[in-house]
Amino acid sequence: MKTKAQNEFLKQRRQYEKQLKEKAKNDELSLLEKLEW
């Protein structure tokens, strides 16, 4: 059975991974914009 601490950790890690994906997407977009100039 998972403890509350483990649940919190997993929740935070998921949010962190989501933020990383968003950041990667934004970085790609800004790279594309730079290449178009």
C-alpha cells in the first residue's frame, strides 16, 4: 500500500515531467523561429 508521501512524490514528479515537456516544446518553437529569421 502506498504511503501519502509516495503519492505526493509521484504527483510532484508527474507535474515536473509535464513542465519539462512543455519547456522542450517551447524551446523547439523558439529554435524554429530563430531558424526562420
